[in-house]
Amino acid sequence: MDTDLWTYNESLDRPKSLDGFGVVALDGDIGKIDEATYEVGGSYIVVDTGPWIFGRKVVIPAKAIARLDIPGEKVYLRLKQDQVKDAPELDSSADPADRRADIDAYYGPLF
């Protein structure tokens, strides 16, 4: 398991909560943060893609965050829209931590 994938970049100034922030991929908007976690070595965001890809929710590890615009309430990712679209979908019946192996396998080669 790659804990670095699940760790926020130390240079990011984080507010107490990223919930509700807009999410922007390298090539455009992709949705809003539904949930963000801040566990050491286990941080991620859940992005609700809304109508963009039919309301899928995807788990994105903290390392994918390139920068934050706190006043503008935007999170900018190191990913393209297609990479988010093809990401493992959040299974509402399972804890994202239980799917870490799948998520690691998908995102690991991207970073």
C-alpha cells in the first residue's frame, strides 16, 4: 500500500473542511467534494460528479490535489477529466478504506 498516495501535499494550506468545494481537473470542472478525510496516510476526497458523468461518486486520494483556492472554494487536481471518469466508483455500502487496493492500483501508476 502506497501511503504517500493517501497523504496531502505538505505545502497545501487546508481549511478545516473541503466539503462542498468545486473540483477542477487539468481540463475542466468535474464536480464538488461530497466528503474529505484527513487521516494520516489515509486521506482522500469523495467527488460527486453530478450531471457530468451521471452522478457518480469517485474516491480520489489526497496526492491527486495539486492546489487549493480557499477563497474561491476550488480544489485543483493533477488529473484529467477522463482519469476521473474512469476512476473506481464509490460503493455506498463499503468504506473507501476497504477498497484501497483497487484505488491504489488505479491511481498508483498515475503518480
